[in-house]
Amino acid sequence: MRLVQFQLHGSGESRIGLEEKDGGNVIDLNAFDPSLPRQMREFLEKGDAALCIAKRALESGQNILSRSQVTLLSPITNPDKVICVGMNYVDHCLEQNVPIPKEPIIFSKFPSSIVGPSADILYPTESQQVDWEVELAFIIGKKGKYIKEDEAMDHVIGFTVAHDVTARDWQMKNGNQWLLSKTFDTFCPLGPAIVTKDSLSDPSNLGICCRVNGQLVQNSNTNQMIFKTEALISWVSKFVTLYPGDVFLTGTPPGVGVFRNPPVFLKVGDVVQCEIDELGTITNRVATG
């Protein structure tokens, strides 16, 4: 299934739905069952009961909205946490000529950085070096702490496409703490859908790429990830409790702007497309902040 959050045109109200296919029509789950929450986090908190209703809605063939009637929002907008992983692709480490990490490098974005799959990225006046980073993201569907690797996928609802927009100049400031560089408003586009794990062939073997103004700048595969989904869940859950709706961004492959010769950064008017096989594409324009 492809779980989405959306708004009907002319309405400011968030609703929960299912994409029939990538880029296809949307089944309105709230119309099918008005008792369902209208926010994805609350929907996921209801667990298997909510997913069973979604499956019945998909099978019913009812409450279908044309894609032209809706605007997709980020599939999750109010997570408790956005957990990010640095230096998690072998080929990205080779690009920088740095050692492969022995343990996951963890940082965070604030949830306020999240925007939808077609929303603008606002270029902040405080930065002159805004960079692109396509990433595979996964969403927690079940609460847990001290989760074993062989049980980790029980805690995942599905996967989506993320863009970890980064202000490189701020990544080197503020005591080399990465948070500020990563968490400007609009610096975390997500979408288009949460593709449930049972609908994917293998999240650890998906093509992943990024284009800027149509030019391919990143092109790799998630099989280059050093720490896979299971290892990341087990590691992070040693420190914090994971809750339904929590978002993990799993790192970026090579090809980012800062390591080009000379470095290349985004500018107002650029269009960034982040794409992952079987998950879809998010397209975000860079606009004046």
C-alpha cells in the first residue's frame, strides 16, 4: 500500500489516503471510515486495526479522488523525532576519502523542517551554500526500546523518499554541530507516500538518484548503505524510545555539491528531483526564503 496525507483543493484540512499507484488516484480513507484519524501519526498509532481498514478501502474500489482534485502533503507531518544518519554510504565515504564509520553517526532535524513532495525549499538568507542530498527514509509503525536487529522490521511501517537539504556553511560553524545546517524551515521534503514494507521488493537494494534542473547529480543504490534499517533501529533504540511516526533518514550517496571541483550549490529557481525505485519521486523548487 501507498499511504498518503493530502488536502482536497480548496480545503486546508489534512486527510489520510492511499495512492492506487505512484502518481495515481487517491482513495480517501476518511470518507471510507470517518472514525479514522486525519493525521498519519495518529493513524499509525492505531496499528494493525487502521491498516486493516485501509486494506478494505483499497479492495472496495470506492471513495476514489482524481489526482487533479488533491495536493499531496508530506506523508508524515508531526513526528516525535526525525533521526538522521551521516556517512552511511560506502561510495559517499570513498568520495570524501574518509574511513567507513564503525558505528552509526546520528544527528537530527526538527519536525518543523518537513514539507511535502512538491513544496518549495526556501533559501535562507543566513546561508550561501545550500546543498542537495537524496535519502531513503523509513517510518516507525510500532513503539519500541532496546529492539533486537532480528525484530527490527516489525517496528517499521514503510519507506519513503527524503531530501536532506543542508546548509554547508553552517555545517562547519557552531562548533561543528550539524543540527542548524540541517534544520532550516523546509529542509526536509518527504514523500510522495509511505510505501508499506510488504509492497517493496528489498529496501536494501533500490536505485537512488537526484537531479538538479534535469541533470543527474547523484546515482547509486541503497545496497551501498553501511548500516541497514535493522541495524539503525537496534542502535538508536538503545538510547531513545521509538514511537509510531518517527522518521529515519538513512544517509546520502555520492554526488553532493560540496565535494565537486569546484563546489556547486543550489540557487533560487533550481528544481531538485529525488527519486528511489518503487517509492517514487519528489520534486521541489528552490524559492526565496
